[in-house]
Amino acid sequence: MKSAIVAWCWVVISLFIAAEVYAADGPMKQKVDGYTVTIAFEKIPPQVGDNALRITVTDPAGKEWTNPVIKLRVYMQEEKIAQKVQKMAYMVAPVDQKHKCASCTATVDFTMQGPWIIDVAAAKGNKHLSASFNVDVR
């Protein structure tokens, strides 16, 4: 079971492009194929406990997608190298997600301080986008 989780984690990590951004100064944006994926926390910086999160996707012309299908994966990962073997500790934050017009809102329950990763998968029609954001929870 543990090795399956580690393997699945590596697959997901390899599918997403990591953006070196932290939720310290407001909305975080990442360009993917000309589109912009934006996440914005209500609390800045995000804190342990429930945090409201808004996710929007804009096309290359700057127009927001209406009613996109958004999936979130929020997790904490810690990597340590010991004797050339990489070990990972893995923790998932519960996400309560709701779609709202052109954006998606979610409540993310961060269970502890430290670095977290938010993977966003967005789809509309035949267009599928993936973005990954690093967040420092305090």
C-alpha cells in the first residue's frame, strides 16, 4: 500500500510542472499553453485550519473560462535522501470544493504548518490544463 502511494505520488509529480511560487503576497499565477491558472487564498499567508481558495482560468485573450471542471489535489511532501534512496512522507489536506460561475471556490483544511503543494487540473471541452503551486502554510 505504501509503495503504491509513493509510486502514484511520483506519477502525479511528473505530470505537473512545479511553479516556484508561494502564497505570501496574494494571488499566484501560472501560464500553461498560453492560458493562465490563478489561485488566491482569502487568508494571506494561508494558515493551519480552513482556508478559502478561489481558482480561475483565463484564456490567452484574457477571458475567464465559464463553468470549468476543476479538480484539486492538496498535499504535503517531504523528501530526504539517505544512502542514495529517496524516502517520502505524504499527507493530504481535505478539500471541500464548489463551482461558482467563472471560478471555482474551495475550502482547504491545512493540518499543519510547512510547505504544501496544490495541484490544479482544469478542463473545458477538449482543453485540459495542469498546474502545480507551492504554498507555505503558517
